[in-house]
Amino acid sequence: MHTTPNTYRPLILFALIAALAVPHLACSQIAVSLIGGSLNGDGNLFSQEDDPELVREAIPFGLKAMEAMIAASPEDEDILLAAASGFTQYAYAFVQQSAQFAEDEDPARARRELSRAKKLFRRARDYGLRAIEAAYDEEFRQKLDANPASAFEELDDEDAVPFLYWAAGPWALLITLSMDDLAMLGELDKVEAMMRHAFSLDPDWERGTLHEFFINFESRGEFLGGSVAKAREHYERVITLTDNKKLGPHVTWAESIAISQQDRATFDRLIDQVLAFDVDSAPEYRLVNIIAQQRAQWLKDRAVDLFVEE
């Protein structure tokens, strides 16, 4: 029996957070530097970790510590941004992905966990929007609702990119888990506007994180405004920026492009390449690469259901 390709494709791939509790609010700047942030390298606390489950168990306490700091300092843009980043990455890597892995054997659990992921993405999105309002424009949400194309007048420098990304990212993920909600689907134009503005400010931010997003976004089909040619440009650029040491882009291409084009040869080649990669050869990406390999193995195990036999 063949099923349609997974509709819950990730729009933000293989990123996690570092989470530590800091006991005093006066240390908020130190706390944010430890708790929030992408684990794509650059010396972050868990970037070289080889045990995803250890990270999974460590993160929730840090997230709740951040929320305690937000309650005490509700306009602190740094803490709000860290919360948006942290909840997004935790929800994707350790809630949504785990639910997807359980879909075949325990569909009831998968539904519960996907529902939980939606709640966490919504929380992350709201923190991200609050961070933008605190740092740049207190009327940002109203402007975005009125006209997404002209809402970014105050967000005019590279420092705005992480704020835009960590508000739009969880919003995008929330939409992918709400495909039966027409109102939610109607918000995709806001996500696109935010990501495109971020891209206009700093296209290579965080060694290609925006390019990774657009690989998947452009894969949605030409009839919906997508472009495989543009997706390939983003794919090739992120491979260059990461020295081909980060596995997530290959999994993204296999899942978002190869499956949609029913290109089994490319799918098999990329998935086998990912699974054969020595994660210790790129310690700065060790943890995210292990997560990528887990997803690659899951896709490989489901390949018979993802491709129509000729």
C-alpha cells in the first residue's frame, strides 16, 4: 500500500537549543546566552553532544526558567527572542519529530504529540512577535495584519534577522501542522513576507539557515508559486556555506524535492550519503547531524510508501 508523502515536512530543520537554569534575574544576559540559540556550532553548549536524549531531558527546565524571567521582565527582547528560539527548536526536534516517528506504530500517541507541538509552536511564535515589538516596533503585529508587504519599515538592519526568523519559523511550522485550517493557511503570506525580508537583510545568516528554509518553501510546486530551480540555488548555497558538513540540507532535499518529483534515485543517493557520514568528522555539527541521520533512517524505512512503483 502506498501513502501520500508526509505532509508535515519541516520548514526549519535540525536545530536544537542549549538550556540551563540561571537562579537570578540580574544575570539575564548570561542566561540568554546559555539557554537560547541555534546549535549549529560556534561553541554552543550542546553543539558537540552525541546524546540527543540527554539534551532532550535537559531542555524543558531551561525553557521554564526563561518563562520565569519573562514574567519578571516582560519587555526584555533578548529573553523573548531566546524563548522563541528555544521553544521552536525543542518542539521540532523532540516533540514533532518524535510524533512523526511514532505515526505507524502508535497513531494515537502521534496525534497527541502533534497537538502538543502545535501548542509549543504557537507559544514560540507569540514570544517571537513580542520580541519584535519590544525591540523594534510596538505596532508590528497590527501592521503585519494590515499589509504584510509594508510592515518592516522599522526592521531595517541585519540585527533584525534573528527576530524575524524566530517569529516566522514557528509560525511556519504551526501552519504545516494545521493543513485542515483554512484560516491558518491564510497566514502563510505573513510568514513568507517576514522570511523574505530577513533574507533581503542577510541572506547567508547563520551559515545558510534562511537558505534551508527556502529549499523547502520553494518545493511547494510551481502552481503554488514555488520553483525547483530556486530551491536548488538555495541548496547549493547552504552546502557551500557549511562546507558540506551539515546533513540537514541533504535530508531536506530528499524529503521536499525528491519525493515530490518521485525521484527515487536522488532520494536513495542523498539518504545513503547522510547515513554514511561520520558525525565525528564535523564536531561543530555533531548533534544536529545525529538528528538528521535519525530522520534519514526514518525516511529510508518508509521509502516503499513514499514512492509509487512503476
